[in-house]
Amino acid sequence: MTGIVDRGDYGVGVTPWDDPEWRAEVLEWVRGVLGDDAVQGDVRLRPWSVLIRFGGVWFKANPRGSRFEAGLGEGLARWVPGRVLTPVRVWAERGWALWPHGGTVMRDADGTPPNLPAWEGMLRQYAALQREVTPHVPEIEHLGVPSARPSDIPALFDRLTDENPTLDSTARAGLLANRPRLKDWCDELSESPVPTTLDHSDLQDSQVLSHPPYHQFTFFDWGDATIAHPFASLLVPLRVATRHHGSRAATRLRDAYLTPWTDTGLPTPALHRTTTLACRLAAVARAAAWTHVFPTPHGTPPENLRAAAAWLHEPFTGPTP
């Protein structure tokens, strides 16, 4: 074995990488796919994945909570070819996949943060992808992708609030006091005529490949995906883009994303309110994603639990919808 082992600064504990038998099984599987001359290079360990480079191919292993990513990647390559990164090989039952390098991520396409036209184009293409995969939601759910439908959010919120040991009694009581508001928003969003579909849940400019002349995009890294109201997907990209382009960018990017949804029968004000509600409730799914990690000897890493707790408070910040 060669290459640099990057453990990052995420408080990652023991991962499967630390098991010599597991490493040997990985190497045997990879060489069965790529050939006996496949040489292991750099390794990146995070609480939520193990990545190992073999030349121009990356091996990825997911923990139990996101093990579905391998099978989902294989399914998406069939359903929306050309729009997603196509895995070289998957072992869905183990949550293992070999992924090609793919190209340049949107964040690095021209050496500067992506401009607003790039964000607009990416979001329009992503919305079109969501609409294309909607008929496959039963298959997606069968693969193990968790549900964050509006009707499921209250129970998910309760579980995450109850199980997070970093929440003291005051914080937990504050969250539970807000639960009726959360339930009302979920009930309202459940009435939306826009069907639930696949939500990437972490749609950042580092999770999208940009192809010259930067008008075509390829989506990857689906480990946080859920089945949800599609507009929930806007939560993360709006936050990332407005850091670089200011708060006015949010309206422009929201409208670009909504372009493929204007035939749903909702008038513009209703589309905007639906977007607001979906993004608020998406924070609960983000909280859940932070718990989909390799457990340490003491359970979920405390850094992840604190991040999950912060996301649980998010729906109740800012003006009431």
C-alpha cells in the first residue's frame, strides 16, 4: 500500500480502513475489476466515507446510513445517462463503488467561485433531472434512500431531538416547543401538487462537475440523498452561492431553479412560499445526514452530533413563513 492517508480535521475515529482484513478485501475486489496491476494511491478518511485512489478511479465505501449511494449511482446512470457520474462498478450490498475521476468540479472550473449564470444553469439542469427521475421514486426508495417527505419530517425531528446527547434540557425543550409550528409547515407542504422526488440534499459547487464551455453539468456524491419535496434541494446551494454573491443572488437562483416547475399549476406566489417551506424543513434532513457516519467506539462523533443539533434549530430561525 502506498499514498498519503488524509484523515482531515473532522474527529474521525476508527473507520473500516483501520481493519487490515477490510483493506485486503477492498484491494482484492478492486483488482478483480481494474486488474492485478491496480496500485492504491492516496486515501481520504472522513466520518462519512472512505475514499481510495487507484490511478484515475476512486474507490468509495459508505457507512450504513448512506450505503445506498452505490446502488443509487448505478440506477441514476440508467435513468438519466449523461446527467450523473456513472460508476465503473458497484457492490451495492456493501456500499462499495468505483467512481471515475470525472473532470473538474464547478467550484474550480475557472479558478474563481462560480458566477451567477453558472449557478443558474446548474440549478435549471438539476431541476430537470429531478423531474426525470420522479417516476423512479419507488425504485429509489427500494434502494434504501431515506424518506424526508413532509409527512415524515415530524417523526424524524422527534427522533433526532431525543437521541442527540449534545442537546441539554433547555435546548431540547426549546426545540419541542417549536414542534407545532414544524407540524403545521409539514401539513401545508404535504398539500403541494409538486410530487416528491430525489433530493441531493447537499448540492454544493464541489458536488457538480462542470464541462467546457461550462454550460453542461454532471451531478455526483449522492450519499446524503433523500426522497423529499424537490424544492428542499435549494437550501444548500442558496447558502453557498450567497456567501460569494450576496443575498440578492438568492432570488435570482430560486427563480432559475423554478423555471422547469412552472407547469405545475401553482401561481408564482405559491411557488415562492412552497420553496420557503421546503427549505426550512430541509434542515431536518440535513441534521439526519450528519448522523450517517462510521461510529466511533463511543458512537457518533461529537462534532457530527453538534452539527446535527445546529441544523435542528435552523427551521425556527429568521422570520416566520
